[in-house]
Amino acid sequence: MTNYVLVAGAWLGGWAWDEVAEELRRGGHTVLPLTLSGLAEKRDVPAGQQTHVRDVVDAVEHAGLTDVVLVGHSYSGIPVGQAAERIGDRLAHVVFVDSDVPSDGKAFASAPWAGQLGATITEHGGFWPPLTAPECGGQGLTETQIQRFVDGATPHPGATLTEPAELTRPLGELPATYVKCLLDGAEPNDDVVELLKSDRWRLVEMETGHWPMFSQPGELARVLAEVPARP
């Protein structure tokens, strides 16, 4: 059986994975949904980009996990991608769910929208405010699922978005799966397209929106359960 560490994207905590975690546990897997510093129940903890990387690495090491599948959704693909290379032989696979991917020296808040996001963070006291219900439309979510998102979301610490990623090896060397959610765009971004040229990366498509842990938790759990074993 596999050890999964699940990390949700901006504004969300470990709670976002409840339904996915339940499905994976039914299959006999060990599942650790992780809340990053500055979010949800950890909202009072100061956080920068490398804080989030350490959150993931520390969770794996403190739990003594091996054969780990790290899963990063949306923003969290950036810290998860960095953590994946830092946990060494503990890593079996990394899954990026409709996510950004880290690039050495590059921040989440990069051109062309760095200025706009930076201004928003400044206006909100150093945080990125969560999306409103109308802004979640068009992503395959029911009204109940949207309300769950809105009710559970917390402001995202801005420093995690503006500080650069730190990589020591090419990301394409890691065994990885990229899950593209098609309602959020038919194609991955250019960085991901380049990484998918690696023979260690594969692409999986889901007919849903950007938050499949809410819209299609059973299908997402199935995709994660079918991740290739350690190469």
C-alpha cells in the first residue's frame, strides 16, 4: 500500500481532502492531508515559500514515511515540487493536480501578473484574499461545493507567493504525474508542457474544474491510486 501526503492549493487546508482521503483509506492506503503554515488551523503561523517546503519535508520525516506519493494541488505544486527532491529515497512519485510547478529562482507571483497580485497582497495586509462564490463559477462545482470552499477558505500568506523557489536538480528527473483539469483550460502551461517531454513524467486529464477534490473526489482518488509504483 502507498503513503500519500496531500497538499491543497491557495486558501485551503488539509480539510479540503476529506473525501479523497476517505476513498484512499478504503483502499488500504495511508493518507496524510497536510495544512501548510499560515492557513486554516495554522493561520496564525508566519510563513514564506521555504516555510511551506519545510512543512512538507517535516511531515514526511516526522511520520517516518517511505514510498511516499506527494500530491500538490494548484499553488502547492510549487512547495511540493521542491520538497519532492529533498525527501530523497523516501519519494515514490509526485503528483501535480492542475498546479503550478517550481522553477529555480522563480516565484508563484511572476510576470505578467506579479504587479497586480503584489498590489492585492499589499492592500490586504500581506495576504491574498480567498475567491468569492461567483469567482468559483465554471469549474464544475455545485452550489454546495462552492459554499464549502468559501466557508473553509482563509487568506493566503503573501510571502509564500512572492518568494522564489529553490531547486537543485531538474524537475523532469523526478517520477511525476500531471493531472490536467480540463474545465480550467485545455492545455497545461508552457513549463508543464516542457516537463512532460521527460520520459519520467506522464499526463492524466480529468473532465472537471480546478478543484477536483470537491467536484470529483472519487475520480481523483482513483487517479491517485493508479499512480505508478516506485520506478
